[in-house]
Amino acid sequence: MDYLKIEKSDNLHGNIDISGAKNSALPLIAATILSKSDVILENIPNVVDVKVLIKLLMMLGADSKIISENIVSINTRNISNTQVVYDMVRKMRASILLLGPLLARFGKCQVSLPGGCAIGARPVDLHIKAMSNMGADISIINGYINAIAPKGLRGSDIIFDKITVTGTENVIMAAALAKGTTTIINPAKEPEIVQLCDVLKQAGVEISGQGTNEIVIVGSDGELLNFSNISIIPDRIEAGTYLCAGAITNSSITINNVIPKHLEAITNKLKEIGFDIEIDSNSITILKARELNAFEITTSEYPGFPTDMQAQFMALATQCNGVSTIKERLFENRFMHVNELQRLGANISLLGNVANINGRTDLIGADVMATDLRASSALILAALIANGQTKIHRIYHLDRGYEKIEQKLSSIGVKIQRLKGDSV
Ligand code: EPZ
């Protein structure tokens, strides 16, 4: 299996162009099921999760055409199969995003339960409950969600007890074709949710309240939608990860093609640690800090501090003076990177969902193993300042969500190679 070899690279400089957001591309690919014609998606990130979901749509009968490296056209006119098989869902749990659109358009579907993953049980009970509230009959048989709505879905009030990103996205897509009005109370407010609503609104759906505590959607009663070309918003988590590369090496780098507002929780935390941050309309520059102060983070739903940046800031905390505290509120097992950071010499103690990181510590390169997408990037960040050489194994996790990561890191001075190696 491939692995990354990284030499200590603690003096970075230059610019990185940020790719389109994986977590916006995925629901928008699913939403093409609601379209009556071809949908052009621009600025789509060339990452494994996106390729898997497009492949899944094609298994159902859709067509897709690669127009260029980051532009694809998808046509779902000929979808004839509405069974989303376990073998694909286990590879990419966001396949659950096909539940809402398939049910809304075809009145039936069978979607494999995603099962858990490294960071937690990842239940989909809220998705299922919402579809039932909208009139679907749902049964769980042999690990599959069997959903039928022969009379189509009906608009209804959906109150989420817990904020769920893909749960909100499934309801938005289902409601777009339902009969009547759906009001979602306590929806997710991520920028990716707002883009999905904006795209559906442009396609003719009456939607309001995206980004607030209440989204109202007036369904088309089964009428397929007319999508305009879509340009995927920049990936705020990729952007935050590269800002952390500048932070952990105390170097000055600039990231381009970003929407600074989407990164406010991240840039505010970096300022609190001691970095000066220069913000332009679509770029952000991090400047050297005189010293790095320990910090506290509690992960929260947007616009709070994102759980998808927790691992990266834990790596950064090893270089901050004092004891930093990170509390993971969203997922029950999102500290898999702690053991690997400790292998590099990090001084971290865990108590339940709280990690205390003693800094500053000199890290020493070693062989480490990626356990999930964002943990992988945390290990890369740690490798930048670890003395000597670090090898990061199982980097298939990384390829799910970071486009051209070696090229982007090399361009700012990181000594990094992707090598073929023995499986670990
Ligand atoms: C989305 O996952 C993202 N994935 C995740 O990013 C991100 O970490 C997560 O939101 C939180 O921000 C995509 O957008 C494709 P949730 P999602 O439903 O939707 C519980 C990455 O790194 N819950 O918002 O699966 C759940 O267990 C990935 O790109 C239920 O209990 O997350 C968790 O504790 C990792 N029942 C909390 O809600 C449900 O039916 C938030 O989960 C659904 C969720």
C-alpha cells in the first residue's frame, strides 16, 4: 500500500489554491437525481469520495461525463435501479445522501445502512425518522433501509433533536420534490447546506431560511428541476488544514480561492493562539507568531469550531506553550490520532471526550498510521516539525478528501514523497 515519507520541513512559504468542498460536492451530486436534464458541476474536487458517489450513481443507471479535471456533467434521466448496495455504502458512508432524492423521485429505494466508521457509530436514525414523517413506509431488512412512498412524499414539519448535516441534506432534497411545504426546525447551518439550498432555489424550488434555525421548502409535487451550472464552494476544511501547516511550522503562507467567512472559527482560534491573519476577499495569509499560546476548543456544529479541524489543531497544540484542552462533542471516538501523535512524542492525556495536550514538545519522526480522513492530515502536520523522517501509512484515508495533497504541500516547501510500500 502507498505511504507518505515526510522529512522535517519547518520553513514554509508561498501560496496554495484551495479545491472545491468535498462535503458540498457530495450532496450536490446526489441532488442531480432531482434534475430533468444534464447537470454541470464545476470546481468539483478530484477526490475518492466524489469518484465513488458518481460511480454509485452510474451503477443505478445515470450517465456522467468528465469535461475537465474539475468539471463533470451528470445525467440521471436513465436511472432504473434504486438499490444502493452495501459494497458501495461501506466504502463511502455519505452514500446515505441518495436516500432522500431516490425516494422523492421514484417513490421507493433500498439503501444499505452505512454502519459505523473509525470515528463513531454514525447512526442514521434521524434520516429514517424524517423520511417516515414525510410519508414513507420504512423497514430495516438485512441491513438495508427499505423505503416506499407510493403516493410520493408529503411536506411536513421536521424537528431535528440533534443537528445532523447529511440528515438535513436528505430532508432538503426529499422536500424539494414533495407535495406541500416542509419546515425543518434545528437544521444544520453549514455553508454546504446553504449552497445546496441556493442551488435548488435556482433550479426552481421555493426555499428560505438556509443558514438559520428554520428552513422552509415548498415542494414541486414530483416535478423534476431545471439545474443551472453549479460551481462548488471552496473547501473550508482543506483551507483550515493548510493554515495549520503554516501555523505548526510558524511560517507565513497564503491560501487562495477561499470564502474567509466560512473559516471564521478557525482563523479566530489561530489569532487567539498568537498568529496574525491577513484576510482578503478570497485569500487568507497566516503570518509568523512571536509565541504560540495554549488554547481551548470544544467542537460544535457550524458556525462553532468544526469537528473536522479537531485533529489538526491537536497536532498544532503540541507546539503551543502550556496545556491545551480539546473537547470533542460530536463524535464518540474521534481521538484515534492521539495514539499516533504520541508515537511521535506528543504529550497528550485523554479523559473521556477531553484531550489535554502538553506543549511545547519536540516531536521525533516515526512510522505512523492514518485512521480516518482528518486524522491523516493531523499526522502530516506533525510530520512537518518532527525531527528526522516520518512515514504515514494507510493514506487511502487521506485520498478520500484532499486533492493533490503532495503537490500542494511540495509547492510551499514540504519535503514529501508518496511511495509504494509493504502493507502495514
Ligand atoms: C457530516 O457528517 C460530514 N460529512 C462530516 O465530515 C462531519 O464531521 C459531520 O457532518 C459533522 O460536521 C459529510 O458532510 C459528507 P452528522 P454526518 O449527521 O452528516 C449524530 C469529513 O471529515 N447523528 O452531522 O454523517 C452523529 O452520530 C466528514 O469530511 C445521529 O445520532 O454527521 C453525530 O454524533 C467526517 N443520528 C452527530 O449526530 C443520525 O441520524 C453529527 O452527525 C445522524 C447523526
